[in-house]
Amino acid sequence: MADDDDDLLTIDDLPLCCAPGTGGLRLQIISLLMSDACQDMKFRVGGVFFNGFLYRSVANALRDPGHKLHIEVVPSLPGGRDADYDNRHLRVKFPLLDNGTDLAYKCGTLIHEYTHACIDAQPGLQVWRSVNEIAGYFANFLWRRGQGYPIPDPGENNFVKTLRDLAVDARKANVRGDVFIMPDRAVDYLKGIIISGYQLPRDFLDVGKGF
């Protein structure tokens, strides 16, 4: 269904990303990206800066009647993932954000994926894929902290524990109005886990494409 800012286009006029089952999710994602918990975030990972302005830029791209960022609801994804983002295209398994017990997980997942879109919002920006993934996981946890949702119990998972502890520190910095800079030693530690877990070449770059 078209939005007020779609100039009264009908569903038949909209691109594939606004087929039935995705338009409602698109509106929810815009709201999520514009939430205070997201807009308050200011952090730097491996020299790459993320802040509320970038998430707002992504939200505005989703509002654009041209819909530069595409959304596709799919029945399954490789590796059992619930969502992925690549080349200005989000694929996601759930058609809507509902009020179930997994709401925080779904919202955090979308924050993760659209943190990658923040790279695309900056044409020509080059960032290591490992750093891009760290930023996505970190933004998920930082958004949860700002929203008041619990961060999953890490158990013996040192990757999650490290991100959780950093998110606590980052939220305190953001409340003061400061930018949180992830320590280089933490970035190096997390990069090692990402590169191994994702089987990435160490010189794999993502490049911002622009909207």
C-alpha cells in the first residue's frame, strides 16, 4: 500500500520492493531508523564513523518514491540467517515487526543490516568487510542498550561479551554527547573472529555506492 509521501501512487506503480508484504515493513524500518535509540548513536569503528545522520539518510532513501533501497521478503536465506543486506538490497525472512518475544531480536537484526547501508550512503567510501560486520553487530547491541532491551547473555561467547561491554561504555558516552571510539585492540580482536567465522579474505573491501 502506498504511503502519503508516495504522491498517491497505486501498488501497481510501485517497484518490486513495495509489493504486498513489504510496504508495511518498509514503514516500520523507517520508524526504527528514526528512533531516538538509533539517532543518538555516535561511534567509530576502525576509523569509520557512524551516527544518527547516516541512519536518517538511509530512512530518507527508503521514503523516496523511487525506493533506491529495495526490500524483499524471502522464505529462507543461506546459513540460516534471518536477514542480509548487499548492494542496496535487504532480504529478510519476517514480513513485519510484531510485538512478540523476539521483537528486540528482529529490530536489532534490521539495525545491523542497515548499518551496512550507512556505508552505501557514502559514495566511494571504502571499508574492510570485517569492520563493516563489526559495526553492524555493535550497532545492534548499542541500539538495544539505548532502547532499554536486554543484550543477550553471552555465556561463554567472548565475541558477544566484548560487544556487550563495549555497548555499555558507548551508551554512556553517547548520553554525554560524545562519540564512542572502539579501541583498536577490540577492533583487532573482533576482526579476527569475523574473518574466521565468515571465511573472509583479509583484504575484502566494501565500497559505498550512494543512493
